Amino acid sequence: MKRYRDLLATPHVKSLMVSAFPARIAYGMIGLSIFFKVERETHSVALAGLAIGLNGLTGAMTAGARGSIMDKWGQRWPLRIFVPAYATLIVTLNIMHSKNLILIVAFVLGMTAPPINISVRPLWVDIVPKTSLRTAYAIDTVSMNTAAVIGPILATTLSLSSRPQLSLIVAAISMGIGGGALAIHPVSNAWIPEKKDNGQENLLKNKAIRLLMLEGVFIGIGWGAFNVAIPAFSTLEHVPSRTAWILGSLGIATVIGGIFGGLVSNKVSSLISWRRIYIMWAALTLPLAFTYPGWSMAILGAGIGLVSGAGQVFYFEVLEAVRPKGSQASSLGWIWTVEGTFMSFGSALGGWICQNYSPRLALSLTTVMTLVGMSVIFIGWQRFQPANKIPTAEEDLNAQLDSTSDQFHH
């Protein structure tokens, strides 16, 4: 754990983590907060699901565009526009009672989602040595996944309390505090987008990025189906309460996996580490369709979460190595646009499969799509070779000196 102690002793690391965390909590809350709000107003689960779908779809489809805005104009003013707009729309949604207006606001809300995670990721390069970047990505992954566990629990607890309107209010306040703190953070304000090289190819023409997007198509479909299949399976088996602790075990394990990912030696390249983790992740999905909403599904979910949490760390490293210059935020944003859009499709497809056939068939779709996604990466393996480099001792020293210089300027 010395790596984490050293990282937390680095200037700006703690403040950056604390600044972004409330906004991440807000993102963890927003889906279920909207669901319970719409269900409470319309008494329709279908409309509540539609509202979440509209919000998630527009959020995903515009993620790349919002990332491109950051790469062109920096973080200061985009965040200072998106954050108050998003918080205001959440409050507006909270006081509405008209079905049509609620759906419209949910749709627009997704478009204004502040690019919090996309903003934080490139900042680590400026404030930590290159040798500590894996640990920084790990602690960032842990922060995101912890918020993803806490947010839904908080949203459900408040939405089902005697004052259900507090759920959206707390989400709005959390975004205002976290997004506002990030918008005025010195590292965020000092961040300068990279300049592209003359004649440099467009981001979407980069072959490595295209492969990651293609992989995102299959991963989005498969895990979108998974997100629906678990609660659907539990509900059909008359044990809906088990959904919470099945997904909870997966979420907590993902947090732990992220911690372990940051402890992997820098003597192993990010590409090799990602490949090993990907094989383990895909293998763990093989028995998914044969589990039952109970201990078998919870234990397997924990195993999947443990591996995927570590995998996220190496994924960020690989992306950082292969992305073209000038795409610090937009590279991940456009990948999330593709993956998130197809995840919405996967959720709809998974719901249809669960209703007309079986949740087990929807879970088997998760396995098949994960295996196809892995095949895409492995077939295009040579496109990711820049991530297969292990830094020399001299490069490690230079990276530390460069980071120290950057910290002084901040």
C-alpha cells in the first residue's frame, strides 16, 4: 500500500479526489431518482423506465461532443456552464408533475451532464509522475466505483422515505458542490489542452480508437442486457430484494479490484496486464446463464467485479498510450458515446428477451458479447502496441522530475 500512501502525499491529489466525489455521487443517484420520481407521479413503471432511458441515451450520445469541447476550450468555462445548468434542471424536474414535461426535461438533462469523469482523468498526467499513473488511475477508478455503489443506495433510501423529493434535491446539491469544486480547482483551471500535430489524423480515424469503439458496441449490448436481466430474473423468481445484494456484491468487488489493479508492478506493461485481465473477465462470464438469483449469482458477480475493477485501471492506461494528441478528454468521451448508446439498446433488448423468453438467455447474451468484444481486441492486438512499453529507469526519473516541475507551476 506504499504506492497509495506516496500518491496521496502528492500535492493536489487528495483535493482533486474530494472535489470530484460529490458529483460522482450525483451521477450514481440520478437514474433511480428519476425512476422513482416518474413512477410516483405517473404510477407507471414503463414511463419511469422510459425516462431513465431517455436521460441515459442523450447523456451517452453527447459524451463525445462534450469531451471535444473540453479538448478545444479547456475545462474552466465548460464546467462552469454545464454544472449549474445540470443542477438547475434536476431541481426543475423535481417540481414538475406533468408526464410530458418530465420526459422532456429528463431528455434535455442528459445533454447537459457535466463531463466530470472525462475531466478528471487527464489531470492525473499533470500532477503525478508517470511511474505513479497506474496507481492514480486505480484510485480514480475506486472513487468512481464507490460512488456508483453509494449513489443508488442513497437515491433508493431517500426516494422511499417520507420525503421522497429529497432524492433529486440531494443529487442537485451534490453536483453543485462537486462540479463547482472541480470547476474552480487549480489543477483543472491550469489544464491546457494538447495541441494537435500538423496533418494529424482525426480522432475517429485512429485505428486503435476505432477498435475500442467497436469493442464498446458489443460490451454495451452485453452489459446493457445484464443490467436488466438481474432484476428481471429476481423479480420473476419472486425474490426481488436479492437484486440489491447481488449488484452490491458486484459493485463492492469492483472497488476492491480497482485497488488491486493499482498495485500491479510497472514492470508489467499495461497492455499485457489488460490482456490477462480480459481473459479472466470473459472466462468468469461463461457460467453466468447457469446461476440463480442467490448465492451463486452473488459470488460470481463478486468475481466478475473484482476482475473488471482491475481491468478498468489498465484500460485507462492503454487508452492514454494509443490516443492521438489533442484528445485527452474526447477519446474517452467518444468511446463512451458508442458504448453508452449501445448499452441503452442492450437494456431494451435484454428486457424484451426476459419478457418473451428467459432471463438466462439475456445473461447468455452478456457472455457472448463479452467474448466477441475480447475477440475484437485480440484480432487488432498490434494496434495497441504503444501500450506495451515498459519505462526504463532513466525514463522513470525523468517522469518524476517532470511531474515535480508541473506541481511547482500549479
